[in-house]
Amino acid sequence: MPRLPRFAVFHVFAAGPPSSAPAPVHIGLLPITAEAPGAVVQDWVVNPGEAISRRLYEAGRVSTEQAGAAPPWEAVRPRVQEALAGFDAVFVFDTGYEAAWIQPLLDGPDAPLLVDLRALAEVFLPHRDLFDLRRLCELTVPGYRRSEPQLPFLLQAFRTLLADVAAVLLTPAPDLDGIHPAYAWLQHAVEHGAPAAFGALEALVDHAHA
């Protein structure tokens, strides 16, 4: 029996992209696999070597004191890379710099595909509000608390968002022999040499249907 695909959602809080920020402040992932359907968030607080700005604190709810007590990025980076190994695709909600932080961590011939979850959701869930992440957590994460670090809540919200994308693709369409128009378009894209991200999404649909 072939191995089912293994996915993860990933997020990072940082003051900016690697070119302008010395280190992330909070980084983590949530596995989505058939072997561990109830997987928990794996996350790491990082000491960036500088004070946390008010804007970054409001976004991620990690204080200067919490980050100051954490290990530096040089010590955390190998742990994150080890955690990312073995996935077929990693989905990141990229608002401008998240993908820039994870891309250098995906190294080697067996590195997982990196897929922009935000771009997928904009296509397959066009009426969903993707700009207010706090509201997204309030609507999709039971027990959401604004006063606590936001990364675990966001990863759970992104997992739900990814499941909603898959649900759209699995919706039957009687006039197309049971194939949803979006899935038919996706299949066409894959067959005609589209980017690897489409292949990862197709595998996600097959995985959800299994």
C-alpha cells in the first residue's frame, strides 16, 4: 500500500524578512498526516537579540522577556529543519515574509514542496476574509484567546482553511461526471506541466478522499 502524503502548515512571527530581521521570534508547524490526525503544534520561541517591537508583540503576543529567555536562532534552526523533514508539502500563509523564512530551511533533493496557502484560498475560497487573521481564529479555533501567543491558534486556523480548500475540490458536480470544475481545472494544470504546487494540492485532495 503506498504511503499517504504528509503535509504541514507553517507560520513564523518576525520583524521582517531574513534580509532585515536578525532572527524570527516565534516559529512553528502543525503536521497534517493520516498517521497522526490529532497532531499537536510544534513551536519554538527564539531570542532575536533585540527588543520586541510593539507591532510584533501585538501580532504574535510574545514579549521581549519571553524571547530574551529563549535560545538564539542558531540553536533553534536545526530543530526546525529536523521537524520539517519527511513532509511532502508545507503550506505557508504568506503575507510577505513568511515564505522567505522557511525557504532556506527546505534544503536537499527530498525537501518538501512549499505552497502558498493564502494564494490557494484566494482562488478556491474567494469570499473568505483572509485579511483579518484574528477574526479567522475567532471563527475557526475553539478556545481562541487573544492574550496568549498567537502562533498555535493561527496554525490551527490554517489547518481548517486548508481542509476547506480540499472540501471545495471534492464537491461533486453532476454536469461534469462528478468532477468539480475547480478539480477539473487543477487536473488539467497538473497534466500540462503546471508548477509543483499544483501537484501538492492534487495529492492533498487524494489524501482527503482516502
